[in-house]
Amino acid sequence: MELKTLLLSLAALPFTKSETVLGVYIFHRHGDRTPKSLAPVNLTALGADQVFQSGNYYRNRYVSSDASSPIVGLSNDIAVPTQLSVTSPADSVLQSSALAFLQGIYPPAGTVGVSLLANNSEVQAPLGGYQYIPVTTSSTASTSSNAENNEWLQGGSGCGNSVVSSNNYFLSPEYTSALDQTRSFYSNLLPVISGVFSSAQATFKNAYTIFDYVNVGTIHNQTIPSSDLLTNDTLKELRLLADTHEWNLAYNASDPIRAVAGATLAAQIVQQLNTTLTGKGKTPIGIQFGAYASFMSFFGLAQLQTVSADFTGVVDYASSIVFELVTNASSVSSTSYPSVDDVSVRFLMANGSAAQNTPVAYPLFGRGEVLLPWTTFAEEMNKFAIGDTAAWCTACGNTTGICAGSAAPTSDDGSAAASTTTSGNGISLPVAGVIGALVTLVVILGVEGVVYALAGLKLVKKSTLAAGAAGAGVMSTAEAGGSKA
């Protein structure tokens, strides 16, 4: 993803001098890692440094005593666990990234963290006062568990209708056209990728995993087989095809349940910022590490693709989006906290580590302004947010597991509550999911066999792909895990 000259005049406008930052929510991608096609995937030293440097940037922006936009009431040098809410799915790459990022936010305390004991002796935590900030492993994160060891992870979200919706893309004319038109492009790359991908797997079906494998190689490998084939134009085409493939799996305007990861993330953002407001700043920082597909899903739901087509691309390693809760109230403290009418929200994005790519403000929801009143922001987000189990179960069409006893909330007269999440085109997410499921069943019964026969596709487990077994087919979305990382 390459965000270049978007709204330069708008983004360059200075923030109000009297503005006070009440809190922030940061959603962050992991740093550089090993390729997804060679599991288990691990965070690299480069990746750890990328997220650490990003954390250091946000420390200088919000946390340190001389921060450029200090968060009111936040401890500067010693981390107070109750002031931070940090979550990540159970994934080693994302968890490790979160830990490295937090060391940038709150580095070892040094002499500031020395404790004096009753006998007048001094003691310091190991590693120069290393600060142990808890990272909650959340099963409700917008990214599924073990995300980095799956090529396409929608299924890991557990959302049945979302899996169906994403699979619809593989039956679309757009997909079959791209599959046919790029056959020779991918087959010509076999001398580069044949160690992992068979000739049957070297197609647009695996656009992201092929790009990912080559991209990691160009970063880390001093020698690459047939590297002369990897011209600048070829590398650019690999990236563009991967972007197209992933965007269409992560978001579809007419089938919003496909973007369930973004809808879940939206609810978590609003809930955390609201907690900051209602708690009068007791927990002013929310941080979540997650997958690139969650970024893409949210971008689509928030209409950022109308700002620029660049928002339809896969974000770079260590990218982050930030939601700043700000006010122009003259005096802010726990005893003198502004009302919601005096609070606004600003959205910013850094494509790549914020240390090298300063976050830039962009307008959300198809609006022209980058600063929205809190009530407007919350109202727009809640149009597509999925924030509780009952709503999630209804939207996803799930009836087993945690959904076995769930039902949509009802009003006093027994009718469905009015808070049902809707898409931008007025279709509720539950209804859109059901429509998508029914349409898919009809389409699959009628044409799936024809599509698979013409495309020469088979289903293969990820272990087969990683082994690169000759003659193996491509991977079905439904076999994989939750949103991509």
C-alpha cells in the first residue's frame, strides 16, 4: 500500500494549539516476519525493530514528559497497567510485536524505576528496569488466533456468513477473468518460486502468498533463484495483484458481512474510547495488534477507498491507524472533565512504521473534515459495528458454540431492538449475510463444478502447500483460519 499525496493541503493543516488529547486507540500490524508459506512464521529482528521504533514514535507523541501531543493525566516514565488496555490474538508474531512495541512506549525505567527497601537497600527490575506491561490474549480480537500461520484466515473468525461471502469472490467474473489473464505471468515465475509452489499452485488463486514469499526473499535473501526475472515491473505487478486479491476477500460494498473483521474492530474502537470518556481518563490508551485484512475491512466500511484507491492495498509491515480523542476545553482533569459535546475524534494512519512514516489525518465516512464530533463519530461507526455476541451470531448466521443460546436483543414489546447494525446501503448485516448465503448456495449448485473444471482447481490443505508437493491444487478459503495478517 502506498499512500502518497492524499489531501496534502487538508492533512497539512496544523492542529489547534489549545487542543488536549484525552486518549487514543491504536490498531497496529506486526513487523517484518518470515513468509506465510513456510510455517511456522516468526517475527524477525527487523520486524521487532520496526514495531519498537513505532512505539518510540508514539511515546514521543503522547507519553513522554516533552511529548508533542501529551495525553492528559498519563504517566510519563513508569507504566501504570490500568492506564493501558493492550490486546492481541493468540499468535506468536502478533504477541511478540505487541511486546516490542510496548518497550518503545515505555522503555526500561532505569534509575527512575529503582525501589528503596526497608533496610535502605535499592533494587531494580531486571534488564535495566524492564517494564512488564500485560498483553491480553483476546478471543474476541478482530484478528483470529494463530493468524500468521494461515494464508487466508477468514474461516478462523468463526463467522459462517463471512466465510461464504469471501468464497463468493472465487465464483465472480472478476476473479475468473483475473485468473485466466495472469496464468502466463505466474507460470513465468516458477523458476523463482518452484521450491514452494507447484505449477498448479502458481496462479492468481495464491496471489498473496506468492507475493509474500517473493517479498520476504527480496528483503532477506542475498541470492534468489532466477532473480533476473524479478524486475521492478514484475515486483510491482505481484504487489498490485496481491492487493486486488486481498481487497476483494476482505470487503465488498454489496455484501458487508465479508468485512466482519472491520465491523468487530469498529465496535472495539468505540467501546474503548467511550470507556476513556466515561472513566474520565482512567484508561486513556487502547492498543490492539492485528492483521492487515482487519485494516482493509475497516477501510472499506469507513469509506476510505473513496479518499484514495491506495486504501484498497495491503498495508506495509508495522503500519498503524490511530483514533485521537481530543477537546478544546480550557481545563481538563479527573474532576473537571469535558462533556461529550466538547469532544472530537481524529483518524490518522501511518503506512509502515510511524518512526519513518509520520501518521497523517484522513476523513472518515465520506466526509470532508478530519475532525469529527464524538457523537457523530460514534453514530457513524455504530452503523456497521458489531459489538456483542448476540449481534455477531445473528450477522454471522451462527447457531452453535457460543451462539447456541444467543438471540438478538429485543425491546420491551418483544420486537427486535433498533440497534441492528446496517451497511452503508441500508441492508442490515444479518440480512446481507443471509442473502449472501442463499445466493451462494444457488450459485455453487449451478456453476461450481463448471468453474473448477475450467480453472483446473483442486482443494489442498496448507500443509500440502508448504511442502510444495507436485500436482497439489490451490487452497480453499474455507479451509483456512480468520483475517489475514
